[in-house]
Amino acid sequence: MTQTERFQDLPLEEVIGDRFGRYSKYIIQDRALPDARDGLKPVQRRILYAMHHEGNTNDRAFRKSAKTVGNVIGNYHPHGDSSVYEAMVRLSQDWKIRHMLVEMHGNNGSMDGDSPAAMRYTEARLSSISGELLRDIEKRTVEFIPNFDDVDVEPTVLPARFPNLLVNGSTGISAGYATDIPPHALHEALDAVLMRIDKPDASIDELMTVIKGPDFPTGGIIQGVEGIKKAYETGRGKIVVRSKAAVEPLKGGKEQIVITEIPFEVNKASLIKKIDDHRFDRKLDGISEVRDESDRTGLRIVIELKKEVQAAGILNYLYKNTDLQISYNFNMVAIHHRRPTMMTLPTMLDAYIEHQKEVVTKRSEFDLQKASDRMHIVEGLIKALSILDKVIKTIRASKDKRDAKNNLIAKFEFSEAQAEAIVSLQLYRLTNTDITELEKEEESLRKLIAELTGILTSATKLKNVIKKELQAIRKKFAEPRRSEIEEKIEELTITREIMIPSEEVIVTVTKEGYVKRTSTRSHAASNGKDFAMKDSDHLLFEGNLNTQHTVLIFTTGGNFVFQPVNELPDIKWKDLGQHLSSIVTLDSNEAVLAVFPFEDFEQDATILTVSKFGQVKRSALKDYQVQRYSRAIKTMNLKKGDDMIFAGLVTNETELFLATKMAYGVRFPLEEVPVTGLRTAGVKGLNLKEGDEAVSVVMIDPKQQPDLVLATQRGAAKKMKLSEFESGSRAKRGVVMLRELKSNPHRVVAVIGTTGKEEILLETTKGLRIAIAPGRLKAVDRYSNGSFIVDEATDGAVTSAHLVPATE
């Protein structure tokens, strides 16, 4: 052959497609999916058969696992030893499989996900229920095929004297198909088979009177009968599996939650860590400790709660946020007639019943053949004993064994088999008792043959045999249910009050963005004095709040931070708070504008925000309640270069006053600003002159008409009556509040609404703070430039002004 003929020129897609197609077929049929008849995957079947074949059965001693694994690899399953050993170990884990098929001595892993000991240390044998999967396999009940090297044969399926697919379930992922079949209680599965044998068209509703639903080896509570029914009808359905938990009282008004059963296939150690993480991350303040108290008597997880914390609420939170409750999705795919099929409950039962009919039929044929062969021999022996003297004479006259046989066949018409039995007969068998025994045996063989012929010729007798054998297994192996079933899936409602212990704290936020909560004890110890803060900073908010409250913090970037009080860092009164940017991500130039505390977001109020470019907007308070708050949330859509300059909570206020840097003032009713969603840009509040920008906003409550105090960068201040400004409509230029000077004109730093009881603090570029008492200022008209409070030349220009409440 020439070099060129050795290569084929084929398109890559064709080659890949062909190879992957073959691989997929192999994975689907011979690896990852169970057979609908015996519920086993090939590796599991090979392990069980190898153990049976080697006599490693339940009535014999345990044998090293490594011996079995070597056997399986050498004879039936040419794959890695670890995959075979892992499959073998899984068959022995009573938290993974409802009725263990392998018994193991030694460490076979744990619910915490610990690895089993190496196979050289553990010992194993078949369990007694495995014997029922393999019973009668030597009676040619199932088809055998050559093994991978054609030296031996292996079964394609096991006789399976109980419906293993339902009882032990299965889980697997192949190419294009996956399967998830939950385990069931043995007695329920058998009752369903029996019902289906008696009534081949039994409906799902009828079957569900006996087979209630899955039964997990780890117990737990199953919710959602509707999901079970759907799965039995279609092969797919969803249920909820939750842990079994009880609340126990402790000393000192405390409680603890004790969990004794967890959902199927949940790793206990990971579950406990996850619960403890919720405590550690302070998502759940009510937990004081989580302990694993499991021992050889059973599983026990203890969650100890803090004083006066409701266990029911904590439990609901854990059900929702950890694997204490999981969703289980049925996806009942199995190999049926050599192809992957979505199985419904009737298809599963029918596949099993069909298999049983085949097994019992083949077994009966095998036994019948054996009985007929023996009957033939017994008849020959009885005939020989009745003419014993002639037979002996004939044998004695023969040359050898072969000649004796030929003579017997020729003279007395014995068959070859009968002649062989006669010449092999021992002398003691010629006693008188032996003929009676033979006649007894003949009688029992006659009965057996009649019975076996009956099974093979009558469908009813065949069914009765299957039923009788299933009932015997039910009697021997049935166990009480482990999982409880509840009709409905419970809706989990979680209120923050339940999760967070109620505690009174003092919350503070500074202008530069330092936040903290302080215990009332630490506040009292400092007498409310010596509050830790940078020299350049001032307190923007201080309030006595509860840990169940929330604060909204608004920033110049058009954002707000949703901050549950219980999640604020707990810091002493005399220590500096934590910067807001370490709690949520903020831009480097974003500063805090305003802080509002809320017990809930139900009140009928709106939040008003205003931007430097004169945009004004309102949003309903309830829109500010959010579930996800790990980052700052947009409250006002700003254009490039714009900043938010004001955020206020509107309760009784009816009017707005807006002031600009170039000393224009606009007053208009609040109803001119429509209520819109969070991510909007709002409406135009001011018609700004070129180079001008909004600097201050005053919300006006009609009950207390405030005076307006204006401060300029040159250190001048003046007080004006609100009546100086007529209420008009929004988006106007407004009226002038200062007389424009040609050189070094005054520019507005702030306009503040005051009732006269507070102080106003001016801050300068040189870090000086100068207080003004508005009550001492005389009200002047709009055109006055006020009187100088600060000397710009010596103290620096005024950069900001803020109100200091009367209490301070």
C-alpha cells in the first residue's frame, strides 16, 4: 500500500460528528443512564454480578474491596479503579441509597462529604436485598453477552426481584440527557407494581393511593403533592424537600432550633458552614452559635438563638437562604428498549412487570427442562429396578461400560441417558428402600412439571407467581417511610424584624461620609461628648434608631445608599466611623448630601431631589425600598457635569424655593413637580443664565413660614422675608436677591430657611468656622448686599454654610 492510500481526506465536521455520535451513544446506553428494568447502570450491574459470581454474598464473610474492584476491571469493566470503587462505595452509603446493595466494613465516607478509606482498607459483600436482584441469574433468566475480551460472559440486565429503579432511584449526566429519579419506599413501590399487575390500566390517581411519593434515605419533609403527580404523569416535576426541625426552649428565655433530618444529597458540613456564614456576615443577627452534635445515634444540628429572637422567623430565613430546604426536580430518564426514554410512573411499572414476566417464564422453562431430564432418568431407574436381575445379567455379560450401555439400549429400549444412569448406579442403591424413594421423587417431579407447564401456558398463573414472590420480598424487606409528605409547598415570608434583634442605637453620619452606629452604653459613657470626627468635618445626622430601621443616604452623584441599621459597623462614640465608600462603591468625588431614617417605607411621602443644573424631581418613598443594596442605587439621572445638590423628604411642605449662585431666587408650588420613578431626570426647576448654577433649595411648610438667610463668598450675610418672593411657576429665571457689583461681585454660597431658633455656621477656605444667629439679623430687602460677618482678606472666602439645630 502506498503512503497516500493510508490517509483519507475527510471534512472535519464529518469526522467530529461521527466520533462524537459514537461516543454519545456509548455514554447514553452504556454508562450514565440506568436500565428501566433493574434500575442499574452498567458499572453497578458489573460490580454486583462480579461479587455474586465470586461468591462474595451476604451469607459469607466480608472480602477486601480491592479484590472485587480488580475483578470488575479485569473481567467486565475496563476503566479506572477509582471510578469502580466510588460506584461500589455509593452502593454502600445509607444516606445516598434507600436500600444499600453493598455492605461495607470500614470507613465508607460520610454525610459531610469525607472521602472513604482506600479500597485496600475496606471490606465488602453483597447485602441481602442484592441477593434478590441477582436471584435465579444462573437459570438463564436474562441475556448474557461476551465481556470486553470475549473470555467470559456478563448479563445485560439482572433478574431484579424488586423494582430497583423506583426503590433506589438514580442520578446521572450523559450526552444530551440527564436523569434524576428519586428513591421510594420499598413497600409502596411493590404495592404499585401489584396494583398495576391486577389492573393494567390503573390511573396515576389510583396508583398514588399506594405510592405516595419519594422516600429519601435522609428523611426530611417533602412538600408539593401536585409536583409529585405531575412527575408521575410526565416524568418531570418539582417538589420541595426541607429539613426536619424542632424548637427547644433554653434557660433565660432563649430558644434553639434542632435539626434532625436534612434534604437528600445535601452535604452536612457545607450546610452548617453556610448557616454559620450568615451569622458571621451579620445577615442574621439572631443566631448566637451553630453546632454539629451528630453522633452514632443520628444527625443533630443545633442552632442556638439570642435572647427574645423568634425561632420561626429564623428558620424560615434559613429555609429560604440555605440548603436547609431545596428544590428537587424529577427528570425520570431511563434506558427502555435500548433507548433513553422519559419515564412516567406507569411506564416504569410496566417495564418492570414485562421484565418479571420474561424472567419468570425463562426460569420456568429452565426448571421444566431440568425436571423433565430428571424425570426421564427416574423413569429409567424405576424400570431397571423392576427387571433388576435381567439388567445385572446383561451388564455382567458385557465387555466394558460402553458395551454394557449399548446392550441395555438394545435389549430393554433404555435411552442413552438412562443407560448411563443405570451403569453408574452404586450397589447400595439396589435396596428395597431406594425404589420407594424413586417413586416419591417421580411423584414430586410430576407435580413440579405440571406446575411449571401451568405457569408457561396460563397468563394468570404467571401473574400469581410474580405477585406471590413480590409479596414475600415486601414481607421480608419493607421498612417504614422516612420522609413525610405535605400537600402544599409553604410560601416563605421573611420580615427583617424576625431576623434582627431589636436594639436601640445611635446612628451618626458626617458630611465627609463617616458612618457608624454606637450602642447607647458607649454614648452614655462619653456623655454624648467627644464625638470622634475630623477637624474639617461636621455632623450631618445623629439619631436614636432601632437596629430594625433603615437609613437612606443621598450623595452628590445622584445616588442613594440603602443602609439597614443592623448592618452598620458597631463603633464606639469616641472612635472614628467607617467611611461610606468601604461599605458601598462610590465615585471619588461623590459626597454625602442628606440622611433620612425610616422604620418602614409605607408612609405616604415623597423624596425631592434637585441638581446643580436646576433639574427637580420627586419619587414615592416606597420606591426606595430595595432588596439588593450592595452598591449605590441611582435616584436621579444626571447629565454629564451635573451634580445633585439637595435631597429632602416631603411630608407637609407645599412650596419650593430655589436659589442660584448668581443670586436669582424662584418660588413655586411643589405640585408642579410630578412624581416619577427612580431612574428619571426630573423636570426643569430653573431657567439658568449662562454660567449660573443652582446652589440651595428650601422646602416651605405653610404652617411655619421660614425666613431666608443668604450667605456670600465674600463673607456677607442677610435675612429676607419669604414674602419678598412671589409664588409663580417653575422653570423661570427668578428674581434678583443681591445688587450686582461691577468689581468683585457677591456670589451666593447658600440660602438657608430658618425659624430663628437655630445657628448658621459659615466655613472659610482657611478652615475657620463662624456662627451666625439668624434671630439677631434684621430682615432687609432683596436688593441689599447684607452686612459683612467674615473678613475675606484675613479669614478666607466662605465655602459653605449649614444649619446647626437648636439642640446642639
